[in-house]
Amino acid sequence: MSNEAYVGMDLDKNGGLLIDAILEALREDNPRIETVDFNIYVKVKSPREMVLKRETVEEKLGRDWDINELQVYMSSYFGFIEEWDDDHLLIRWNG
């Protein structure tokens, strides 16, 4: 068992295609990402840090996307939100 600290978020699958695009973007931008599907939500985690880039989500979604819409579908997160602006979200473990 690893002692590595994980950060991540739980995403409500009611977001449909948007959640699919977010998951694809997270996988592309975070090579060590892990996901667990719990039917109504997806737990996404990564060791030490995770970045979600608006630009990558827009590429996967095929349209413009306001990163603040994430607040509707991110039911919880773990780690520390170090940065959240119009272009990206960075969750990091500072332990």
C-alpha cells in the first residue's frame, strides 16, 4: 500500500457529456489519474496534484466552456485548491 497522498474530486454524472469531456481532459493532462465509477458519480484522484485546464476541456467538448460551471457538478474535492481562475483549477497536497 502506497503512503502517497492523493488529491481529487467527485463529479456528478448528471453532467453527461460535460463530465465525459472533463474526465478525458483530466486523463490527458494528468498521466497518473485514477477514476472509480460509482454509477451516480465518478471519483477522480491523482497523487500529489491534479490540474484541470479549460482549454483541454473545450477541445474535448467541442465548444467554449466556463470553468466555473464545474461548481455545479463537483460535489466534493480532497486536497487544497491552490489556484482556480478562468483558465485552470489546481488541486495540490501540501503535506
